[in-house]
Amino acid sequence: MLKLLRSLLSSTASAAPAPAVARALPPTRIAAPGVEDLLLADLLTEAEGLPFVDWARVHDWVARIPEDDASSASAPDAARAVAWTACERAWLEHLRAALGAGYRIDAGEDDVLLLSTLEPAVAAATRAFVSKTRQRVVRLLDGVAEVPAWGHEILIVFEDEASYYRYVSFYYPEAGEFAASGGMYINQGCGHFLTVQADLRAIEPVIAHELTHACLGHLPLPAWLNEGLAVNTEQRLCPPPGDVFGARPSPQEMHARHQEFWGAGEIQEFWSGRSFLRADQGNELSYDLARILVAQLSAADWARFRDFVLAANLEDAGAAAARAHLGMELADLIAALLEQPADPCRWAPDPRRWEEAPERGAFAPPR
């Protein structure tokens, strides 16, 4: 699949442009049995010239749809699933219209919706890659990853960085400095992936990483565990290229950086998830520390690690679950990794010291 996608991408520049097609107007309402029509004008907010949906109200509307008589244990709430899919598609139609005539929605039987300006053959290969990667994530994270029962995997490939950041700015606070991003997963009501067309070869690890987040969305994971699972899965499914020019820091150099950076205050940011949002080296080191922790915890006994993941909760950074299912204290693990004296007061997660509510993860990793 990767070779097919790369071969198609390499020929994109010489491909003939897709013929122009007539565009239907985006829908203004969605109907479902047993409830009033959903009026999209009441739910859409415009920012930077792009439409955003109040998904909480969509969820409320879908929840009021009576359960379909044809629903079964294998296909629960069929009418609600159909309505939710209609809402996804309607939103993408409005976004397509706002982005411009070159954008197109591609869909098939693979439960993947793609909004992009990609050539049709490249779009089909991209959708196939998303579907195949999702299957591989579920197999790799056996008993942990779960494909949502409703909806599609939605991927939006923006034609340029300006459009990408216009869209992303809606989800960022109005002030502050943030780490750069070339792709992310937005998990606020209707999960969807974002990336930029500039270098489509880079989309492969982004999709693997963000699909992992999508398949973990049903669990209340702390950010470090969520991100550690995503980074390790990404590297298993899309191994990074070799460091031919020696540009990456060596493991010894990274270890020294970790030892210098992490202190009592910084480690609480890590446990709460705030360090992943830093714009300095703390961003990179957070992802690397999460990667190391998950790699070490999962290496020996997957069954025990799986039980830990299923029990972990962001409210205490997974400390109680580690104690119950792994027989260890997270503080001791951190101290050992940093080659520091064991000191629970210094290294253990302490929610009383967190200045804000803990983060769930699914951030945009540094690339």
C-alpha cells in the first residue's frame, strides 16, 4: 500500500487536472425519524471564513432520535448512526464550499471520508491507506484499540499551510506560543484528521499516529500514556528513515537532556499533560519520555500492560492502575529512568499540584 501511495504521489505533478463539476449547495437541514429537523444555520459558527459546528448540540439531537426497530446487538441505534453520518457529510459539504472550488469529498465503502484537492487516484490510495492502517492499529493494540461504532474516519488535506492554520486557529487559545504542527487529530465532538498537501509522503506517520488516538478515544487515558501509545504505534507501522547525516541526537544525548530538564515541577507538568503543550524543548522531551515509558512497560507482558491501559485514568496520571496491574509506582520508574534517587515527593503524580485540569492527549507531535 505504501509503495502504491508513493508511486501515485510521485506522478501527481504530471497528472491532468480533474474536470470541473457542478457543485450542489450544502444542505441546510437534516431530517431523522421521531425528531424535528436539525437546522444547520443554528449550529454553524464562522471563523477565519470557515464553518465550525456545535457538535454538542448535534450529539443532543442524535440522542433524541428514537431507537430504530431494526437495531440489533450487532448494529445498535441504526437510525442514530445514519443521522450522525448525515451530519458529518453536511459539515464537510459546508467546509468544502468555504475552502474553494478545487476541494472535493471522496467516499467509498471503507468508512473513510476525504476532503482534499488530490487527484482521484491519489485520493483513493490515501483512503485505502487510512482504512488499512486502522486495521493494523487494532491488531497491534490488541484488546485496547477500538474502532468507533458510529461515523467515519475523516481526513482533511489542506492545499497549503495558510488554509491549515486558518482552520487550526479555531481550536487554539487566542494568546500564547505554540509548537508548530504539520498534522493533528481534532477530537472535539466529531473527530477528524488534518494535514497539509505540501509533502504528502509525510502523511503516513501522521495517519498512523492520529488513528491510534482515534482508536483510543473511548478510554480516559492520561496524556503521557495516550501519546506514548501513539508514538510507539506510529514507529512500528511507519518506521522513521535512517539518520544518514547524523542530524538526530544520539540516545546518550537525549538521556542527558532528559536528566537536565526534568525536575519536580516539570514532572508534574508531564503527569498532567501540560508539558506536551510547551513551545520549548519540553514538548519534544515529553513525547520522547512518553515513548520510553510505554515501550518499557509494554515489552515484558502485554496482557498485564493491556489491563493497566484499560484501568488508567487521567485524574491521577494512571498511578493507581500502575500500582494495581503492574505492581509498581510511576515515581520509581521515572527515578530509575533519570538515574535519580527514588523520591515519591519529587517524582510521583500529585494532582493537588496541577494548576489546571489534566489533559487527555491527542496533541500535535513535533515533526
